[in-house]
Amino acid sequence: MFSITVRDHLMIAHSFRGEVFGPAQRLHGATFLVDATFRRPELDDDNIVVDIGLATRELGAVVGELNYRNLDEEPAFTGINTSTEALAKVIADRLADRIQAGNLGEGARELTGISVTLHESHIAWATYERTL
């Protein structure tokens, strides 16, 4: 299996519901390093997994939809705890939609999987993996 990974970052504000979150139930900020990894079993005719420039651009577009937002005020997240794990899934699903729409080029339609990792810090991160 071949893969490439591109990186961006994300800064949001949010709060959580539930005693398990302790003081994070109050509004707070979070900054994430975001890695998106694209996978396929064979390289394309250009001998690549996917165009890194297009992958970087599309990750930036997805992250840009969330960056500097208070997620508590975003209709898409009403009633949802926007945990690191949940946000990784949102980003992966939005990237998958862009792949399906052709935004990463026709060759990207042969991708078989994507994973998104959000790094909360140098000691904690969460990943969501999905097939395409």
C-alpha cells in the first residue's frame, strides 16, 4: 500500500457536554496539527499516489471552513461534542466528498482510503480512517 500525507493546522473554540470532560465543559480554544493521509495499492500512471499540491489545497480548504470558528455556534455541530475524534471524522468525510467531486484530479478516484489525524499536542492525537 502506498500513501502520502499532507499537513495543515486548525484553531477552534468549543465546549463539551458531559462530566467526563471536566473543565473542558467550559468554552476553550484548541489548536490542532492536521495530517491527511491518502492511500492506494498501486501508483497511478504518473507514478504517484495523488497530486500533493491538490491534496494540500483541498485539505487547506476543508480546514479553512472550520478555522477560527466557535464550533458551538456552527449549525453543522449542533448537539455534537466536537471531540478530537469527531473532528477527525468530519475532516476525513469532507475530504472524501472533494475526492468524489474530482477536486483532487481524476487519478484520485483510484484512492482506496484516507485517514485524518488531529494532534492535540506532542503527546496526544486521534485518527479517523475510512475507505473510499
